Amino acid sequence: MDFGPFVPGYGVFETLRVEEGTVFFANEHWNSLKQSASMLGLFPKQDFRQYVRHLPPHATGKWRWIISPQEEKHFFDPLAQEPKEVFTLDISAVRVGSQNWDSKLKTLSYLVHYQARLSVNADEAVLLNEHGEVVSGAMSNLFWVKGGRIYTPSVQTGCRKGVIRGWIMSELTAVEERSGPEILREAEEIFITNSWIGIKPVVQFQDRQLEKGKITMDLSKKLNATYRAFKSSSSLSGISSQIFNQGTEELSEGAR
């Protein structure tokens, strides 16, 4: 596709968590990347998973895969800070479209998500779509608990099918729902997920305080047990040393 003099954020990415040399959910991220790329008419020429077996055993950080019409690249960020243990949440005035690629996919044109996150005085922003429905966090998937049941926004709202979201949906029954933000004001527990932070409880939504609920913490423990199983099997570990060393160089060039 020829964009002439313009260089839009036309492409997709995935961010993987690497811990002590073990890559978590590599196959799931690869399938997600391929599916997202195909929707944009992009088809990867290389399988990024081929690099996982040579990652130095001490490596911990973020591994990012990127596909665009111009190039396919990946880099490792060993400087990634550990995520917060608990999060605060507020609603952003920035809206996303339920049918927009930027909402459904991890595209390189991510400014709307950054704008939403910066627009609130909280750790994470709740995104609403054009119908006023809860979609997700700016950088995360969103879940809440009511009446002992787990709920999450339906993909019809424009929700992104994150890898950790998919893991949760495969492990238990979570109800996909289309609802407005009032549902979060009634929730007994709220938690957010992505591949870097895992599962983290929300302890404040707007001016409402919440507890770290049992369902959230039990689910977080189950995910951590899955991570330990990945480490024990170490069937998908490693990035070549060359790629590992290139990580900070590409990062310094502004790659995201």
C-alpha cells in the first residue's frame, strides 16, 4: 500500500513478558499478531518465535514484535520497570469507535490510548465507545465482579482480545456484557489485565474505594502458577543474543 509522503501508524505489535529467560504465552501472542496483521493486509515473513531459544537466562523485561508494510522487527527492553501492585481507575473523556481498528487491535497508531491515559488523574483510564459503553482500559483489558460473577466488556464494544483476557476466558466462565460505566460503580471488585502487568486489582474507581477482592487475588495466584509452569517447562525460552543486545539500541531510536 502506497501512502505517498505520509507515514501513518499502519502496523501492529505485540508485547510479551519475559521473566528470567522464559517467554510467557509466546504461541498465543504469535497467533494474535498474525490475526491482527492479516486484518491490515500484512502477512509476516518471519516467525518471531524462532528467536526465543537463545535468550540469556537472566533476561527479564518486555519483548516487542512489530509488523508494518516497511519492516518486521523485534526488540527487547531489559529496563522495563515492574508494574504497580494495585491500580486506580477513572473514566476518560476520550472515546474510541466500536468498529475502529485502533480500538480492536494493537496498532502502531496508539495516540488515542496515550491521550486517554494522560487525560485522567489515575493509573489507568477507562475507555468508552461512541455508545457510552465500557470498552477497556487504555492499556489493559477490564473485568469486574458483581454477585460473585465475573464480567468483561463484549468484543462488540470494540474490546481488544488481549492474551491474558483470553487466558481468563479459557479458565473460567466470564460473562461478556455491553454496559455503561455505572456498572463499575456497582462492582464488588474490579481488575485490569495485560501481558506485562498480569492481573492487578483496582483499589479506587473515581472517588470510590475498593478492596482487593478474593476472586481477583485467587485468579492472580492462578496466573502466577501458570507462569511458574512456563518456567519449569521452559519450552519457549530465548531470544538470540544479537537481538537481545540490539534491544536497547532500537529502543533509543524511539521504537515502541
